[in-house]
Amino acid sequence: MSSVENIGVNVVLLRGSLSSEPVARDLNSGSSVIGLEVTTRHEDEPTRSVPVSIFDPAKPDDILSLVAGDEVFVIGSITRRFFKVAGGTGSRTEVVATDVVPTRQKAKVKKLVARHLERLGSALE
């Protein structure tokens, strides 16, 4: 039996526009990562820029074909990563995405949101 008291939930649903082009990198570990900067705007709130990383994406060309200004929907979790830098250790807090979908693909966005909300509901029962 699980309850809210004994289960961790880390789910991010993020909608915004890309403030820059996607950036692909290969890591020393052999993994690949695509970085995005997603800007969110909501009336009467400050504009926020959210770093998003997609590790070893299944369809990297789909993500790399996005351009600055494209509206996207991101599903993932918040993570703080640590890495070596000159003179010590650096860290970065970011959204690690499991899904990145252009908002123009409305049916796909709705399906992903429904699936993740169902999982979240199950986790809270």
C-alpha cells in the first residue's frame, strides 16, 4: 500500500517557447544529450527560462529540427546534476525530459498529458 507520505513524485509538465536553437552534445560517458532553453510566460508573472536536457533521445532529428520560437510541451522531472569543472565541481538544476512535443501536435500532447496524469494519480492513491 502506498500513500502520499511514502512515495516521491517528481513530474514536470512544461509549456513554452524555445528561446534558442537546440544544442546537441556528446558526453564523455558515451551518451548524447540535446539541450533546450524553454521560456515560459504567464500574465502578471515574470518570464522564466528553463533549461531542459534530453538524454539519448530516440528521435534526435525531430528535436534538432525545432527552431527558436517554436512552442513545445515538455514532460520530465527536475534533476540536479554534478560534474567536474576546472577547479572543482559544478552543478546544474534542469528538467530532464522524457518527452518533447511541438504544441502544434495537439493530439499527441493530449495523449502524453493524459498518460502522465494517470500515472501521477496512481502514485497518489
